[in-house]
Amino acid sequence: MATRARPEKIIVGVDGSDASIEALRQAYRLASALGANVEGWICWDFPAGHEAYEMMGRDGFSHQASEILHDAMTKAFGPELPRNVHTRLVLGRARQSLIDASRFASLLVVGRRGHGGFNGLLLGSVSAACVAHALCPVLVVHAPESKEPSEPRPGTSEAVTRNP
């Protein structure tokens, strides 16, 4: 009897940024074409001194991460997730957790949170670490450019000159 191979898995690092939401969308497009599953991962860790937060009854770190993940998935796909898209809440630092997960993924997709200009050419620390150390291919996705209309610039055909 032949055994059926498990579908390929694409893991996406999610942090709620526009770049990570676009990374989810790109991963879904690729997964649909390849018959793969997508796992949106949000990684969280306790901050230094978290014991003080616990004593004050403010231990909501995993809950906050879960809300960020849910909001990102809703922004990427609407209220209903596609059948091949799943979520995972991971306790651990994003950099190491995603690199470890790359052992079991066919592709790792992360967003790049640059700042435009010269600084925009640089990768963020998590995406750079994933590119350098992941054990599978890594796709780094930029945030989509704003589609808001910009003010016309002088000297262009869109500029209107008014005489008083």
C-alpha cells in the first residue's frame, strides 16, 4: 500500500506589521499553486522582569500575541481563513523559533520592516537571521507601497497652476 506524502508546509513569521500581512498573502498564493499548507506563526517571549507583571496580575503576553495574530490573519484573508491556512502561537524568540521551524518547512516567509531610503535597503534582525541560518529557502517580503493619492508635484502633468 502506498503512503501519501504530507503536503508541503510554508511557515510565515507574523508580527502584525504590514510586511508580515503581505508575507501571509504571498505565502498563500504560493501555497495554492503548490498544494501546500501555510502556517502563520507569531512568536512571543516573556520580557525581562516579567515576574513583576505576574505579581500585579498582568500576565497577558500570550493573549496579546494571539490577538495580534488573529488581527493579522483577518487583515490578510478576511473573517474566514482559507482551508490550507493555519495559525500557531509559539513561546520563544522569533529569530530562533523560525530558524528551528525551517527544518520542517519547504519555505520560510518573513516580512521586512525597513524604513525606506538607504535604511530601507537593510533587512530587519529577524529576517536577516532567517536568511543567514534557515535550513530551507527564505522569502523576504516588503510591505506594499501606500496606494493613497499623493499631492501633485510642480513640473509634472498633474500639477495645476492657478493665477490669482
